Amino acid sequence: MLTAVSCATRDPAPGDRLAAWQRALSRTFVDVEVTVERDRPWTGELAAERLGALQIATEDFGPGTILRGARTAAADPRTHILVRRQLTGTALLLQDGRTAELHPGDLAFHDARRPFRIVLPDRQRARIFMVPRARLRLEERQLHALTATAVGEADGGAAALLLPLLDGLVDEVTRATAARREQLARTVVDILATVALERIGGPPESALWERITASVRDRLGEPGLAPQDIADQHAISLRYLHRLFQRQGTTVGAWIRARRLEAAHEELALPGAAHRSIAAVAARWGFTSPSHFSRAFRETYGMSPAQWRRAAGAGQGGRMPAGRPALPAPLSRPRPPDRGHDLLPFPVDGRIELTARVTMERA
């Protein structure tokens, strides 16, 4: 569903333009107050699109000030994290006692749960991402340390690599199919979370490793899962993906195979799975050949899948024959996708693409 709102210089009336612009910003993001200087002309244009739990907007506005006061923040239930990527012009973002001066290419986070102020000295353009706070997977103390601190490609580290990728992904979103768009949106959120973690001093490569391995665990049942699929999902090169696994002393294929075997090993020991055939369990965890699964299982655990199932059922606790290595710790069940509970600030009817455009000039 496409929803559009437009406002020309004559509509609304000159005296209502500022109020209309404030309503547009508040509806698209969170409740805010807007002020402009009486003797300076200003313009405002806004375009926003929702992709799953993520909202991506482009704001063209200035000069002026956007304020979210303490009372407004307390009264508004929306608690998203807003991420401002400056495209043109400059902006000052003030929150939590800090001020971030943003120039083209810079990015900064601000938290809708607390007051903030954005000062726009002149007309400028910015891309604004609106993310449910849970999707960044940061503690509240980490979020508090993150706000109003500018991040740019010149800072090096993960930002130098990921911010250009972020821009490319956003551009691709506009051309992608509906199914592909939601996948790209998840990748955008992953990139923002990685940049945030590095900014507060977390190890970016460790964070990326955790995200990659968590997503692979969720996809163990896909028999065609390939390294290129994983690299594409996380917006990294195939070469970099292989390097990450090599630094852990393994390969992508070997790691996936080991996790699949662990998952099948755990399921075969469950009383509730006794009705499933060994071939069905193998297929459930991405093995397309029962014979290959049986050989790999025996090589890893020193017994066949059928022997392990009988041993577990007899209450032997899965002890290995003498001389075999100890069994790895059971694998946690793959997690369902995190749907999140923060809703975006406009009504939803199925999947929605929201486009809000407001254009105003002082007469």
C-alpha cells in the first residue's frame, strides 16, 4: 500500500505551513516541535518508506530547529533509535550533554526515549533510519554512551568499510523486488548495529562474527546455503567472509557441517523426535544425502545415528566408546526471526511502503 501526502506553497495556508511541517515530522518519526526564524525563508521535503521493522526517510529542511522535549518524550510511547546520515549541509545534534556536528558523510545516533535537539543553520539534506531499539542489541548504558557522537568514514575501522556499503544498500532498496527489500533492510540494521558497537568501543570483528554465526544457525536447514549467500546477507565480500572463518581456525563449509551435525545429534536424542526417521532428521538440518549424513555422523561421534539414538533412549547419556573425543556441547535450537515489538508510528495494513512528501516555502 502506498500512502502519499503533499503540501504546496499555497496549501496549506501560509500561516499553517509550520504546523503542517511539524505534524509531518511527528507522524513520520516521533513527536517533535519545530521552530524557524521569522526573517529567513525555509523549505521542507520529506520522503519515507517502511521496510519491515526499519524505516528509511530522506529529510530536506532548513534553516530551523527540531526539538523533542522531556515532556514530549515522556508522553510519546515511541522509543526507537534514530540514525542521522548527513547528505548535504550541516546539522548539530544535541543529546545527553553532548553535541555532534555533522557534515556530509557523517552519521550519528539519537534516542527517542530522551530529549534531543537538532539545529539546522541552513537548508540541508539527511537520510534518517528509524530502528526499534531492541534491533541494535545494545544495553541501555551503551545506548546512552552512543548518542550525539559523530561517526564518519575518516574515523577508519568498521565505519570506513560499512558506511559506503550502507549507502549502496539504500540505493539498491529502491530498485529491489519486495522480497529482496526486506532482506536488504535486515542487512542495513546489521550494519548500523555493527557501527554502533564499534563506536562505543566494542570489537567490531567479534560483533560481526557473532552476527554471521547467529544468522547461519537460523539457516542450517537450507541445504543450498552457500558462502556467497552469507556474504551477501551481511554486505561483506566473499573473501572477507572466508578470512573471518580462517581466523577461527575453520572454514565456512566445515563450520556449517559441524553445526548441522550438532543439531541432528541433539534432535536424535530427544524423546519427542523418536517418530522421525533418521533421514528426516538429516534433511531437517540441511543434509540431502542420508548416506553422507551417516558417514559424517560416524566420523564425528564414533557411532552411527541409529546407535546414538538407541544409546540416548536407553539413558546412557551418549557416552562415547573408549578413546573417542568428548561430545561437543548441545546446540541451542535455532532462534526464530526477531520480529520486535516496537511499532512504527503510522498504521500498518499488511506490508506498507509509506511515502510522505511535504514541500513548503515561506511566502
